[in-house]
Amino acid sequence: MKKSFLPLMLLLSLAACSQPPVPGDHFYRLRLAPPERPLANPRFKGTIEIDRFVADGLTAKLSIVYSTGDRPLEVKSYHYHLWTDPPVIMLRDQLVGYLRAAKVASKVVTPEMRVGADYVVIGKINRLEKVVGSPAKVAVELELSLSQRTDGKLLFLDTYRVVTVSENGTVGAAVKALNKALGKVYASFTADISKI
């Protein structure tokens, strides 16, 4: 009886020490809807180059960032909910695609293409986060500028803010809402620089 009791106790003690499985990583990407009304003719004759965006250390990483409604100045990041690319690259690439589809310029490129550009767009991500609370929300705040390449003359500078409600409190719903919010920001920026 003692011999059968000892293995049972050993098995129970090992089971008590086991840990739950680690959650798997979840990766998300941004995919904006194309502009509703592309321009008939490019507003800018020549090439617009869009540099990699800049952001604070936490927002620039792969982890999706969030804050809470009751502590808006405290920002945290998820461990298992990640972007497919760093936001400084992903938002830049989405703006490249958006401006190309909007036909704002003859060509829209990134610095990696190493072509002579006539204009430069610089972006700064101030906020790109899920806001936990009731109701669940997302917040996007971008500073975007357009300058002439030759003399550095600033043609346009503005900060765009969009806070919108998510379908629910999940990260997946927040990503969908961030897509819509970012689309609004890029539509406003496109309309603004088209008036220059």
C-alpha cells in the first residue's frame, strides 16, 4: 500500500507545480480602404518621398499599445498582441499606398527607392492606441508635414486627432477601429495638401 501511495503523491505534487500554457502570439496589420475620390490629375507634378515616421519608444515597437479611460496618461503594451511591422514603418507604408491611390502626385516613394524627390512628407505618431473602458475606443494622433526638398520650405504642417468607438473591447475590434481612424486622418491630410 505504501509503495502505490508514494508515486501517487509524487504525481499530485508535480501536477500542482505545472503552469498553464503560455498564450500564443497574435499579429495584426493595418489595411486602409482606398480613397473615395481620387484626383483626376495629380496636384503635385513630381515625386513625393515619405520618410519613416517617428514615435516614442513604446509606440515604435511591435507590441500594441493601450491606455485606460481612467488613467489616460499611463500607457501599457500587450505581450501577445503585436503589429506585423513597427508602426513607424507600417503607417508610412499605408500613407504611401493611400497617396498613390489618391493620385496626389506623379509618384509617391520611400527613401529606400533612392530616387530624386521634389517633396518630402514627415510623420510623427503621437498616439496609436486602444483605450480600455466603457465604451471601448481607439485614439490616433499624427503630426504630418509636407516640405519642398530643394530648399526645405515648409508647405504644410498639421496635427490630426481621431478618437472613435470600437465594436467591443477586443484587440481585433480595436485594430478595425484604428484602420477606420487612420483612414480619416489620411483622407483629411490628402484633402489639405491638395488645396496648397
